[in-house]
Amino acid sequence: MKIVYPICCGVDVHKNYLVGTIITTLPGSLEPHYQKRRFSMFNSELNQFADWLYSNNCLDVCMESTGKYWVPVFNILEQRGLRVVIANPKWVSAVKGEKDNTKDSKWIGELFRIGIVKSSFIPDKDTRVLRELTRYRYKLTCMKSSEKNRFQNAFTVCNVALDSVVSDMFGKSVPPSRIT
């Protein structure tokens, strides 16, 4: 196999911590050297993780995209100028029964080192922020509509036909006799 990334890192990300394995392959050698470390998911430790990568001349990182836990790691590494590949877990899953955090990070790094991990599409930061804000606004709008419907339903099941008397239960209303 051809080695695409002579110095790279495989990362196994969890809710409270990550495990990183830097794989270094010296020129003319096929035998890799491994360095493993565990970091918490606090920003200070994620910055230490980025410092550790820089101190080992590792600019290429691969991690699997399980849940949302990878996002803070990605944001810090991207901000620090590292090249990060987010891989679909089904393409980097280790063999069943042989899983643990250290083995997973090593396996992800090994697959990445030889160039067989495809990156998921991750939009630029401005697009990600805009996407997050618009999704949140949409959710709030849906929640508002849902609560209005629940409120009107409560009046209906209590035999209060207020919506028959006013044109808008939630705003300025005109009595039905004045509607033309």
C-alpha cells in the first residue's frame, strides 16, 4: 500500500474525551511509529491537543463523525489551521469484538494514512453558523405554532368557542359583526 500521509492522526471522539493516535512513517520505511494520548473535551484540552499535533508536525487529522461530539474538536482544529477529515463511521468501523478507544483511533489513523478514507462534506464556518441559526429559528417558529394550536384546542375541548367570536385569538381582533 502507498502511504499518502506520512504523519497523520486518527481520533476517536466521545462525549467527555477523545483519544488521538499520531502515526509517523519515516522516509524509506514502511514501519510506523505510534504516539497515543487522551484529552478531555474542554476547550483548554482541545487546544492542548492541537499543540500536541503541531509539536509532532502532524497537520492531517481524521476522525469519525459520530453524533455531534466531533464538532467542538473540528472547530478548534480548523481554527488552528489543521486539515481535518470527517469520516462516516461505517467506512472506518473496526472489527466487532476488537473495539476499544485506543484501537479505534489507531485503526482510523491507519486507514487514513493509506488514503482510503473519504471525507464527509463540511461547509465553511460561516455557512455552518448560518445553518445552525436558521434551523433554530425554524424550530422556534414551529414551537410557537404548535403552542397556539394547543391553546386553541384547549378552548375547543372546554366548550369555549372563542375563535368563533374573535377573528384572531393571538392578535388584534375585530368582532365578527364588523367583518365585511
